[in-house]
Amino acid sequence: MDDCCRPAGDDEDTERGRLADADDGGTGLGLASAATAIAGLGGTLDIDSEVGVGTTITITLQLSAAE
């Protein structure tokens, strides 16, 4: 990442994608952020995961008619 685009205090260890690629499976912060945003919109986030089979993520949001 170019220095002009790097947030203040950011370093190579927290560069986008670097932590997610770590052997420990990442930080989980992306999922927490998504869940918070979805809940803020009045929606739900459901996750169904089975080792060796896969993961299904369902996001449900209410849509309102345009005014």
C-alpha cells in the first residue's frame, strides 16, 4: 500500500488482507462489522457452517417502497 493511502499509525502487519491470510484464520473483525451494520439497518445475519461441506450466509433486510 502506498504511504499516501495508509491510515495514520498503520503498519505492514495490519495491511488489508495480511491478517486475514494469517494461519490462525484471521481476526473476525470483518464479520463483527458486517453484523453490526446489518443490525443497524434492522436486518438479520444468519450463518450455517459445516466443516468439509461449506458455509451459507443469509442476510435479510427490509425494503420499503420508494416515496
